[in-house]
Amino acid sequence: MVLLENDSFLLELTKLFQKARSDGSVTMTFKRYNGRTRPIPRAGSPPLPEPQEHMCLVRAKSRSKKIATVIHQKDINKFQVAYSNLLKGNLDGLKKLKKLKTKTKTE
């Protein structure tokens, strides 16, 4: 998995959406991230200090390509606007679901 900056993540995400347009899918995951890179210590050892700020870990996967980014609290609004514009531009190729006709009982 490649950890990218926010702007380069959005560019790569656009490329993933373009590749998945004809056939395929893109899976997105948003997760609260506190910056911890080590596992939580066992009971009895001193606890890890609380983080100064919580961040958001965003992952995207399409077939075998995986990308990720970490968004800081102060950059959330800027990223949210850019991400929503990206989604509006790339979600136009959705397939329309066929409605199944249900038979009604006549007695």
C-alpha cells in the first residue's frame, strides 16, 4: 500500500475511477487514525500517551492497486470539498438496476 499526500491521493483516485469505469470497482475505507504505528502494549506496562490530534486514514483499492492517505484535522474541510467534487464527476457511469415485477395473488 502506498501512502500519499492528500493532493496526489486525489489524483491517483481519479485514475482508479477512470480504470474502473468500464468494468471493475473501487473500494473506499475511512478510518479514525491516531498516529500509532506500534501495537497496544499488554496490561501491566505503561500505556501509550494520548495523541494530540486525531486524524483520518483513507484507503482506496481497485483490483491489485492500493493507495492510502492520512488527513489531519485542519485539512478535513479542504479534502472533503475536493473529494465530493471528484465523486460528482466520476459517479455518472452507474448501472441502472432492473426492477423485478412481483406477481400478485388473485383469489
